Amino acid sequence: MLCAQLASLQCGAEQGCCTSPGRDLETCQKAVSEQCAQSLYLDDIARNDSAGFDMEQASTVFLQFAQRLDACDLDVVHWNTGPEGLRSIFRGTIEAGQSCKPAQVLTSDRATQAAALVSCRNPETTACLPQTLLGEWTCTLKGPAGASCLTDDNCQEDAYCSNPEQSPLGECQLRAPDGTGCSAAAQCAALFCVSGECESPDVELAYCPT
């Protein structure tokens, strides 16, 4: 029920922190739950043993998330996408240097592949790095700027995975300060890209639906 919890907390904060949300609580919860199920796969990943779902850590994270949302914390997005946020509830089961490739990778669904990507132990420093779909998938130390990556999780916390050519692998690049041009939130140190420019959030930006 991770997606349901996420939707309940996030939409409650939207109603409480945003001056004019533009949608009611039920509409928000349906939208967030669907997005979570279709892109984050939290519930499916938690059911996959390779991900090492930690129920106790999940309880801690959701409690801290709720406290931050109740306070309309402007740093909530940065915290939740960092090593202490949602990513920390999957502790992984595979050691560094070992294969994290799912069985029958060609026929596995996206949720199974997503579980494989968080299946490495020590997720603060290590992530699953596929070379290609059919190539090696290996638990590898997160890289600095210039390192190869498939997702942002392959990069150290101050970097994101840039892959404008949509090649099998991208390159870790440092997140940019406020005032820098951007095309995606992940490119920005504050994790907000507004009208093509990195910007630190105010309450409306952090909590109102775009």
C-alpha cells in the first residue's frame, strides 16, 4: 500500500499548503496513486525479494515525510529524492560487483526491471548499472560527474544522469545552481526547473500541482 500512503500524504499537503490547488483531495489521490503505480512501481518493487524492502525503514520514512509535509517544508522534494527519502526503503540484496540483472530480462515487465535497478546493497553508495538490456547489469559504485549512468541513482547525490542522445548509457553531470538554464528538474540543485531556469521553490511552487 505504498502508493496509497504516498498519495494520501502528498495530497493532504497539497490541500493544506497550496493556496489554490485547483483540484479536490479525491482527484489528487487518484492521480498520484496512478502515477506511482505506473512510473514508480513502489508496491510491485516492494513485493520483489531482490529489492530488500525494509518495512521498518518505510514506516520511519513515511513518518518523517508526514512531519515535513505538515510543516510545508520547502526542502521536502530534495529530502525525499535523497538517500534518506523513499529510496532508503529498498536496502537491496546483491553485493557490489555482482550481477543485478533480472532473470528472463527480455520478457520481464517494467516493474521487475525497476526492482532490479534498486537491488544492490548499500544503496547510499551503490546502484545497479546495466550496460545494455541484454548486456551486463552490475552493482557498481555511484559515479561522479563524467561517469556512465542509466538513471540518476547511478550518480552521486550532487549529479544527475544526462542522456540527450538516448544512448544505452548517459553521463553523470553536476546539478546546476539557481539561475542556470534547464529543461528538467533533475538538472537543478534545488530540483525545480521553472520556465527553463533553475529556481529554489516557495510554498506554492513546492506544493501546488503544475
